[in-house]
Amino acid sequence: MPIDRYSFETIETMKDRQEIYSWRLELLIARARLAGATEAQAEAEASVTLPKVALHTLDVSFEALPDPKERAYLMNLPTSFVLRAEDVDRLRDVAGRVLRQSQDFQAVLRDFAGAPAK
């Protein structure tokens, strides 16, 4: 199915971009440090060129659902702009549940809260 391949490639591209962004920031800081800047000065200088942001790539899908019947039902919904109201409600419920149960999402929440990563 083309959408699966496209989704996989998109997720991998986003993960790559996240890592490249992190490397670019590290390189800018390292260059400034080599030029004699303090850590704080180097980070401030790097943030002018590349703002210091945390990028997170979350991959959540119906594959995370433990119930095979529920997973099959949702995977077989048509990919169209017209769905029954019940299907839309079910999709929203499941999307929220899968997102909240995602380990990656929990790590993002801990990061935003300033809690140490596990």
C-alpha cells in the first residue's frame, strides 16, 4: 500500500532531520568553544544561527493497539473524507488512547515538565 511506504519514509526523514538539527547545534557550540567562548557564550551564539529547540518525532499507529479486532476494524476504514460520525468518534478516541500510551509521547511530556528521562 503506497500510504504505508510513504508514512514510513516520512517518519524516517523526520527522525533524520531531528538528528541533523541536533548535530548542527552541537557543531555550532563546539566551533564557538574552540574559538574561546564559554559554554554560555557558545550556546547564545549558536542560538542566533539555529534556535535551541527540542525536536521530537512520535510514531503512533494502530499497530500499538493490543486488541486485534479493534486494530483490524480501524485499519479497514476507508481513507476518505466521508466517514460515519461513529467512526470519527472511535478514531478520535483511539488516537488519543494510543498517543497517551506511547512511550515516546510520555518522554516528550517528561521533557516538557523538566522531569528526568527514564
